[in-house]
Amino acid sequence: MSVTTDKTMTKRMIANEVARRVGITQSAAFEAVKAMLGTISDTLAAGGHIELRGFGIFEVVTRCQRVGRNPNNPTVSVKIPAQKVVKFRAGAELEEKVAKLKLEDSEE
């Protein structure tokens, strides 16, 4: 596995890795990655959920209305309306891989 150790992977970097692993052109892999992300976005925007076994579940949930505080004026309460948000729950295989990461001193 030659995945980059950079903290951030772009869509292009993911497509390049897919192309390398599958043995297709980078442009074909980029189109496939774009199509997959578009499908995920469209499904979530329609209120559906995406289940990728071993990786995780993307779903739309309703965040309840709540009261917040203005950091510039903490004595003033602000009503934050209920809203739909995307939630991700990691699958077992992904959690196992992430659990093997070494803790860095800066994360303590």
C-alpha cells in the first residue's frame, strides 16, 4: 500500500491511487471518483443513506433545536433552529485500522 502519509488527500490524489491499484487511466479513475461522490451526494440530498460495509455509514439526521450563546455577548441566548445534517459512522474495519495509528505528542 503506497497511500500518501500527508494529512489531506484530494479528489485527484484519490483518483490517482485508484488508477494505480485498478490499472486504469487516471482520467477514467477521476471520472469514476467524481461519479461515486456525486451519487453519494445525490442520495444524501434526497434523504437516503449510504452503507459501505466495513467502511461506514453516511446518513441524514435531524439536529434538534437548541439554545446557543453568542461568544461576543455570553449573556444573550440565541435559538439555533433544527436542521438536517450528514452523520458518518465508521465501520468495524475502518475503526480497527484507525485504532492502530500511533498517538502523536501534539494530540494529547
